[in-house]
Amino acid sequence: MKKLMLLCLVVLTTFTLKAQVNVLEIDAVGGKTQINKNIYGQFAEHLGRCIYDGIWVGKDSPIPNVNGYRKDLLEALQALKVPVLRWPGGCFADTYHWKNGIGPLADRPKIKNVFWGGTVEDNSFGTNEFLNLCEMLGCDPYISANVGSGTVGEMVDWIEYMTSDDDVPMVQLRKKNGREKPWNVKFIGIGNESWGCGGDMTPEFYSDLMRQYSNYAKMYGGDKFQRIGCGSNGGDFNWTKVLMEKGRNNMDGLSLHYYTIAGEGWNNKSAATGFGEDLYFSGLKKALYMDELVSKHSAIMDQYDKDKRVDLLVDEWGIWTDVELGTNPGHLFQQNSMRDALIASSTLDIMNKHSDRVKMANIAQVVNVLQAMILTKGDKMILTPTYQVFKMYNVHQDATLLPSNLICEPYKLGNDQIPAISSSASVDKNGKIHVSISNLNPSKEIKLEINLSGKGFAKINSGTILTAAAVNTVNTFEKPETIVPTAFKNAKKLTDNKLEVSIPGKSLVVLELE
């Protein structure tokens, strides 16, 4: 009996040891799919202080600006290499009438933002200001057209104003407003969240409406841009089925929206600061649900579109928490922690993994709203931990995804668990391999063995790490550089095909191999 118990203990110990082995196998020559740079896209809605006091302060502001655009923010976004920017919403898009936002500022009528805090805006940031901003950033514009309260004619006029070079009234109007050449608009969204704030429609009704709008968008815009159909709210797979069944030939892309709620639900999202490990864990677990969502929506799309002609665009995502105390509840201003940075990195890993179908993603939002890249307060500005993740992940933009297989230990909390590691690997046009690795376990350093097959590497060019003292650590206006990337040196080359990395808890590491 004692021998049997000893044997069981040995077997159990052996099994446990094997389960704790952390290995990332990377096929260094088998990559076929390009990671579209637009997966690292941004979203700017007329919501709270995103546009006004965020991007736009006006030419007469005491805050340093470039023709009205906040100078420090402009420089920060240029450094981020933003590939695509979505505007003007969001829910705001389906109340926005674009002609109110063009021409002399003094002549533009004010508008009440009925969705977000009841704020009255002066329309000083409109089509010209947005599209000129995109040119300054070197990014592609993604315009959300008003389907909920607009008309086909209004959309057609907007398309001509932005993209046409014909001798027609809308082009003459654009030239009168100081813009001679058309802008290069790459994406037109046919409405936003039409299942909810964009009109409370059924998928069947929206599908017919989308076909009508898309038909005219094609007639007046030709092949200048992609037409994006309004997709599902999270796990509403029937919406995707109906849109693909009835409207796949009338759109070039289909959107998907999913927000991470770390708390109990929409009415109790939990605070962005001061949380414990329970809300850290639940935030990560719910963020990782994105993998299942994208897989299931992609599978439905594959049934009707096996050649993957219609792209999947996750054009709203991120963690949504309760607003900061003392701020307008309708302005959705929240802080940004180390937890949020790891939610961003693991979500981007999921998008990279599905880059055969996912061709764009737009985190919500670029400044002062939800999981923002940047927070501003008067003339002060801070870069959030999420901003640092996007900057570190620049190396994956338009690189080739390298097939990989990750075997890792779990991160356990109570009776629940998630994988302790999230990763991506890609090779750029210069042949440099980049590996991003997140250790989601907040309190344990993990040793990871990385094996390359098919090709060796000569050296570890560089390593960068993002981490913090605690999962709820944030950058503040008083201490704006509490969480910033630093050099990472805990990677060692074992052979020409193998290296070992020791990754601290709650951290993200990016390596460059050559």
C-alpha cells in the first residue's frame, strides 16, 4: 500500500512538473498572413473631452497648439504611428449632420450631444478638421455615416464633399471652404450600433437598409473606400448570420463591438483604480473572451464567405469601468492601470492570431474617454500604460504573423484559472523577428523557453519591458512616468534556435531577434 501511494505521488509530481513547463514554439519560416496595421487603430468620438479639450483646443487657446490641434497630443499620436482613426462615433454618429460642421466657425450651429452627458458643442471640429488631422498623423480616415437619423442623400453629399474631384456642388463647397483636392478616405461605416443607439433595428431591417446605403455609396464613391456594415453586439451571432446571409455582397467589412466589464455588469462595472486581485483577474478573463467571440463570428462568416472577402473589424473594444469620482458620468473619463495595459496586450495578441479575418480593430478611445491612450488636464498630459503597449506593439504592424504554439502554466485564483502567458510573434520586411510576451500572473516570475524552428537567430537585438509595482498602479498628472517602458535584460540565448526569458509578474516584454 505504501509503495502504491509513493508511486501515485511520483506520478502526480511528474505530471505537475510537466504542467508547469512554459514553452513557446515559433515557426520562423512558416508565416503566410500579414498582420494588418489597422488592427492597431484608434477611435475618436464626440464624447466627453475626447474631441474638445482633448484633440482640439482651438487656435486661440493658451495651450500650445498647431492650428487648433493640441501640440503635445499631436506629437504623442504621431509617435504612436496611428494607422487608422474612426470618427465621429459611436452613438454620436447617428445624430451627426455633417453640413453643420463645415464652413466659417461663427456660422456653424451648435449641437446637443444627447447620448453623452447632454453637452452642447459648437461644431468647431468637423469634417475638414478631422480629415486634416488624419493627414497630419499620416493615418487613414474611417468615417461613420449617419444612418439612424440621416438620409441616403446626406451620405452621398458627404462622400462627394470628401472624395470627389468632379465639377459638382459638393466639390465646389469643399473648395469654397479652403480644400482644393479631395481627401483619401479609406473606410465608410454604414451606421453604428444599429441594433441599439443607432436606431434600435432588427438585423433583417438593418440588412435591407445597409444594402440601400451601400449601393449609393458604391455609385458615388466607386472603389475609393471600403463599405463597413454594422455588426454584432458581442455574442449576438444571429446578427452576423443575417448580415452575411442577406448583405455580404453589399459590404467589404463587418464590424464587431465588445467591451470588457471587470465588475458584475453594466450597472456595476467597478472602479478603474483601487481594485484588488479579484477584479484584476475577472478583467483579464473577460478580455480573453474576445478570442471565442472572434472565432465564432469568423466561423459564421466562413459559411458564407470562405474566401474571406468580407473583413471582420472589431472597431470598438477595451475595458469600460465606472467613471472617476467628481466627473460627468456621461463623459466616461476613467483612469488607466497596469491591468488595462495587459488587457490591451492580450487582446492585441488575439487580433494578431486571427489576422486572416480580422483586418482592423479600434480601441475606445484615443483621449480622455474609456481605455484611453492619453489623458489631459489643462495644459498637462499623461501617456497611459495602454499607450505604451500600443507603442511597443508597433513592430507587429504589417509584419508577417509567425505560426506559434504556446504551452504554459495557468494563473489561478480561487477555483478559476486563465493561461498565465499571452504572446505574439511576427517577422518584419527586414527579416527581424519580434516576440511579445505578457505574464498575466501578478505575483510570479515565469521562465519561458522560446524555440524557433526552420531558422536560427544570431543575437537578441533588444528587449523592452512594461511593468508596475501593482496591478492597479496608474500614471497621474503629478507622477506621469510611473509606468514607462524600460530595457529588458532577462533574456539569454541558449542556442541558435533557442532562448530563455524570465518574465516578472504583471509585465509585458517585447524582444527583437536578428
